Amino acid sequence: MGILEVKGVNKRFGGLQALGDVNLSVEENTVHAIIGPNGAGKSTLLNCFVGKLIPDSGSVMFDGQSVLGRKPYEINQMGISRVFQTPEIFTDLTVLENVMIPCFAKRDGAFRMHAIEHVGSEAAIREQAEQMLDDVSMLDKRHMDASSLSRGDKRRLEMAMCLVQDPKLLLLDEPTAGMARADTNNTIDLLKEIKDKRDITMAIIEHDMHVVFSMAERITVLAQGTPLVEDTPDNIKGHPKVREAYLGEAQV
């Protein structure tokens, strides 16, 4: 059984069948890519992973617990973090302040420290945030305004904000969208480094096949809301239906 288990998930929006009987298993400590053309249901499925959407039927289990109907902070506390297509950062704060923010969670009108028994004082939180920035090679930019960062560095900062919470599962929604090739390659290198250093599972939605085949250990291809095939990258590359319908001659 995988750390993320999707069974019989269906989701309709009016007359549109966005997801049809989706079954998916993401094994722990692997990188699992979900690909397909626009409208294939990738984002809908990802939103089901984080409880943002509730399927009409079926189940989504993370680490043995259902994610359905849970609030965002509950999903986060379960050990799931998400990187969005457009980096979600606080542009009016410094880089360091952005990474300190996730160490707090606001609930019932009171600030609660994330893993308070391990974090302690504000000074300790600052130290933890600086260590995380050092891990993603951004410590030298800690006092910069987040709004002044390049697209690639904003993505790097967002990942630091996710990773400082020590997630078990990192969901990446087109993490290289809008990037130049150099920034894309830097992001791939960063993700590989993170994977090497941490016991973490990654699920990636991505259109760039260079990213997919550089990182994924397992790939699920969606077609009109239904899995077409799930296999290793080598077998996906050679699958005639996949190459014809979705990948073409992928540049890797």
C-alpha cells in the first residue's frame, strides 16, 4: 500500500466528467508524476489530494487517513505541503520572514507554533528558517524583499516555506511553469537534492517532459479524467498510445 491511495474517485462539474473511476497509488519515498493534456483532470485530482475538492464518490487516503473534508491546516498537519503553479509567497515580507511564517499556524484566534515542543522561542524559529534557507542556497538573500526575487528564486523560496514544515508528501503543481531552461534545470537539481537528503515523497503535475523524465520513478498518464496507463518512465516513453496522444517525441 502506498502513502497516498486513491480508489474509485469520480468527480463531475455539471455535465462534465472531470475524473472517472481514478485509482492511483503513490509509493512512499518515490517521485510520482501525473501527466496528460490540458483538461485531463490533473489539477482536479491534485485538489482532491488536499481536500480542496471532495469527490462525488471514492476515497483519498494519506498515510492511512482520509483527507476528504479536512481543512487546509489539518491537511498540512497530516504532513502534506503543496507548491503551486504560481509561487505562493508573501511579497511584502523579507525572504527570511517568509520562511518563519510557516512555523506558526493560526487557529481559534491564537497563534500556535508548528511542532512547538521542538521549535521553542522566536530565536530558535529564526535559526530554523535560516538553516532551511541555507539548505536551498538562499541564505545570502534572507534580508531581501521577496517581491524582488526572480521567478526561479521565488519558487526556491516557496519550497523552503513548504520544507521547513517537514512534510511527508510534497505536491508540486507544475513547479517549473514560466521558467527559462536554466531556472528549470536549477529547480530539477534542487528537487533531486531535497529527495536525496530527506525521507520525502513527491507527486508532480508537469507538462515539461524534460522535468518528468529527469525526476519521476513512476508516471500516471491521464486521458479525459481517466488513467490511461501507469508505468515506469522507460515504459511510458515507449508506449505507443502515450507517445502519439500526449508526449510526442519528448526532448529529454
